[in-house]
Amino acid sequence: MIQVGQQQVNGGARSWEILAEPMTIHYAAVNKDGTWHEVGDRILPGKEPVCIFQKNLKRVRDRDWPAAGAISPKCNTRCNTSADAQESDLTGAI
């Protein structure tokens, strides 16, 4: 049985666990100075933790999304939307 433990938040740091007996996967993340650092450790009873995941993301720049609004979906002008469109009409449309 896999169970997700409660998330702990301490300032800019977060940690959470996934319980998958007999092991536990422990994740910890810190968001500081525009950098997101996250690690995941596999913990088995009686053994040292093993790092199984690591992620480092650096913010490149500010964006106006989503405040600027989403792009509305519209048909690609290369595709034929008529009911009698042939498969060949869609070749290269994607």
C-alpha cells in the first residue's frame, strides 16, 4: 500500500513523504533566491538513506503569464476542419 504523508512547511522549505512499506520516499525542497532545489531519498529500515532524485531549477526571468491571459484555442490554418476532410489533408499539419 502506498500512502502520501502530510507535507511540512518551514519558511521557504517543504518536505513530504510517500510511505510504500517497507520503504519511505522522503522529499525536501527549498525555494530561495530564485532557485528551486529538491531532493528525494529512499529510506529502508536499518539502512542508510539513498538519494534517488535531485532537481535544481533557476528562475530565468519574470513573465506576465498567467496575468496576461491564456491563448485561446483556434484551428491551425493548415488543417481542413470540414466533415469530408481527407486524411491526406492533415499530413504535416501537426
